[in-house]
Amino acid sequence: MSLEGLQYYFIAYDYDTNNIFAIPTKDLKDDTIIAAFEGVFNDLKEKGYTPKFNVTDNQATGPIE
């Protein structure tokens, strides 16, 4: 656990940019995972990349679709 109380990581990989994102999170709740996903998506979008396909594991799979 970090000093900020963050215990988990949301990991995302973007194939086009060959970039790995590691976003620290406090828990694995749907809202937290969705916020991390949106952060990665928005970061890519700001840089001119728009993801068109994503693959998720079993954490928050339904809400991200």
C-alpha cells in the first residue's frame, strides 16, 4: 500500500503507440476501474489517437463495453 492509500494498478497497453499505462487505484470497484479506463482513453485522444477496440479482463468488463 502506498502512502496515498493506493493498493492496486490499472494496467492498459496501447498497441498503436506501444505504450503501457500503469494507473494506481485505491480499489477494484467498477467506478474506479472505469475512471482509470477513461483517463487512459482521454490521454490517448488528446494525443491524436482514438482507440477503436479494447479487450478487458474480468474486472468491470460489463460497464466498460
